[in-house]
Amino acid sequence: MIGCGRCVRACASGGIVVEGERPNRCAHVTDGCILCGGCVDACPVNAISIERDEAAGAVDLDAYRDIWVFAQTDERDTVTPVAYELMGKGRELADARGCRLVALVGMSPEGSLGDLEHLVCAGADEVLTCRDERLRQNDAEVYARLICDLVAERKPGGHPIRCDAFGRELAPGVAVRLQTGLTADCTVLSMDAETGLLQQTRPAFGGNLMATIICPNHRPQMATVRPGIFKAPDFDYGRSGTITQISLADDAKARVEISIPAEEWGQQPSIANAECWSWWVAAIGSKKNLPLMRRLAEALGAELGCTRPVVEAGWLEYRHQIGQTGVSVSPKLLVSIGVSGAIQHLAGIGGAECIIAINEDPDAPIFGAAQYRSRCRRFWMLTLPVALAAAGVLAEIFRAGVNAVPRGQVEAAQALGLSKAKITFKIVLPQAIRFIIPSLISQLVVVVKDTTVAYVVSYPDLMQNARVLITNYDALVSVYLVIAVIYILINVAINKAAVYVSHKTGATIIR
């Protein structure tokens, strides 16, 4: 101990202090120490060391072999669809490890055994089922007691758990009781065949990077997995497996009893299992466009999802939120409208088979995950619909004008040997223009009025600017009167231009 203080400067958590006067200065560890080892590396005289507890090393890690999956049931004692997603991934992990896949199911005494056979078809080598009245409701304390007793008896090597509200409550309690590690919200699970270590990958630092976590000294290796991340396997009805009845300890009971019937809980069905999604976010504009997105979702037979800002604004409920802080989905088709595609959002749609992305930003990250892309700037999102709507009417106006030219004049020009181009530009069009000017001017007026549609799609126009003025100055009547006068002046100017052109061409305008 030389009292140089380098260890203090190297500690980022304030876990070490230097006290006393020279030559008796020495370092003392505080409660802030996180055993990072920074002080050990910084000490120039190797006066600091960390003695780690090697008690875990006495555990026979090779005795923990099998992969377990907690197959959660709903209020009707039916295995949830997400459980089969875990079964598919569990089967892959068990094959890589060369061990068995075990499914753990808890249900009430009236629960059907039919789903247990489906778990075998989904890849389970053994299904452990406990039918007990105390398991009728999802009580984390009761289920934790069941799991911990079974782990102590059978020693599984890995244990993925569904990461929903109940899973988030159950998994930490189990991990604390077993004194093992837990990785939450995993998006990737893989197995190191040589070491038997479960590679658990999850987003970190706000989703800006992916961290892979291992648990080398403790068993079982626990992880919670978000619904919709993995794909459910195809059932193999030719598989065989064992269904084992187990019992719950007599002294296991819930400390809090719920007396409200399940049908009165007011729980909404999960939308993570939808096969088709339409995804709407705030980038589209305002809350008034939400009914349009609902109609789109209904036309596609899809569920409606959103990003976090939409939920925070109160436009949709939390159950619709997709992403790192919401639900994960794995639909066959996902239509992403206006989503930039931040990594937090991409983490929630990784299981989608086909993504159609629509965004005005050509550099939006969502295009990197989409199979079909539409890059369209907002100006053209306005211009193209208005132009296409007017094009049909204008085409009919021009057709009528050309047909109004006497057919005999065209035939006479052909008899004189004039080419088709000269006939069109010298004879037909000059006369056709006289006929179409009145209708053309009328349609132009309609196009001017139709530009107010831009307000609906949140493109700046007179009506949108009017609403800004009304909000700031509280002058509803006067602002709308000014807007009306502006539109009247525009249409009067168009009419005057039509009269001038008609005089030059000799056309007659009927007023």
C-alpha cells in the first residue's frame, strides 16, 4: 500500500476510498464496489486482489442436462400458442446439446390432456404436468415453488420462459430461489455444443447493440423470450414421448387470493398471434387518420399495431404497441406505413415472413428489413392521387372535343395527301380546343378545390394554415372568410383567363 490513489480514479462506481496519512495511507472497499476489477488493473504495486467465491465450482454442472420449456396455459387451461414457439427453439437447443426437451405444464384438475400430446408432437421428449386446484390461476409464487422443487430433483440445464406479464413476474422469483442467472427479453438463443453454455442474446443500451450473455457457473441457465420471436414448429404426429403426472407440495399456496372471476378481469386478447399486421404510427399525421388505418386493417384482415409515441399520445392502447418495449410479432404479412425502422422497432418484427414498407424517407432503416419497398415523398403522395383523379376526366374532355370535329374534314385532308400528324395539329386540334375550353376551365376549378384534400393527408395548404391561425389567434370566422375570398379570387381569375382564351380562339362560353 503506497496510497497513490490510482485505484480511486480507476473505480467508476465509487467502490474504493483511500484513507489515512502517509506513510499509513491505505485503500478501503465500500458498499459501492461491483467487483469490476478496475482497481486491480490500475494498482502499480499489485497490492489489490479480488477473492471470488468458488463455491459454485463445487456444483457438478454436467449433471444439469435437459432443456426445459415452461408451457404456460390460459384461463381455459389451454396451452398458449407462444408455448409452441418456445418448443420449436427448445428442440433446436436440445438437439445441439444432445439432450432431451422437457415441457412443464400446470393446470387445474379439470384441464384437458389433449394439449399435452400436442406438445409431444411439437418436439417434447417428456411432458411434466401438474393438475392442481392451486394452479387454476397464474400465481407466480405457486408456480415458482413447483418449478424450483422440480429443478432441485431433475436438474435441467436450460429453462426458457415466455416473456409476458406473468413470465416477467415468475422468472425473477425462480432465479432468486435457485441462485442462478437470468437474461430477460432475449431475441436469440443458441447452444455452444462443446461447453453446453446457452448463448442468450438481447438488445442492450436502448437497443443500439446486441449483447450475448452466458451463465458459466450456475444452473439452470434461465432466459425469458418475447412472444413472436421464434417460429412455431410443424407438428409431427408420429413422434412419441412420455407424459408424467407430478404433484405440487402440500404447503405451496398463494399468499394473495384473487376472488374476481377470470371472465371479469377485462383482459384483451393478445395480438401477438395475428398472422397479418397493418402497422400505423404518428408519421402518418394526426389522430383523425386512425379510422382510415382501421379500415385498411379490416380490408387486409389484419390487426392494427403502432409504435411507442402513438401509445404515449393516447391514440391506441398499449396492447397494440410493437417493438422492444411492446410486443413482438411474427406475422405472415406486415404492412409498415410511415415507420422509420429504429432498432427498437426492428426487434419486434424480426419474425415477420414478409414486410411491405412505405416511407417518404429513402434512407429509412425499415427498408433494410423489408422485402417490398415504396419510397414516396409527401409532395408526390399528394400530387399523384389528385393528378390521377383529374386525368380520367380530362381524357374524356379531350376525346369529346376531338370527336366533335366533323369527320368529313379529316377525310378531305386524307384525300389531299396530308400526313396523320399534319391532320392532327393543323385541322383537328385547333378546332377541338374551341370545344373543350369551357369544360377544361370547369375541371381546372375542380382541381383547385380538390387540393384541399391535402389537408386530410397533412400536406400544407390554405386550410391547414387557416387552422394554425385559428389556434393561435382564436379568429374562426374572420380566417375562414379570408380563405373563402382567396378561393373566390382564384376561381374568378381562372374564369377571366377562360374568357380571354375563348375570344382568341373563337370559342363560345355559355354562362
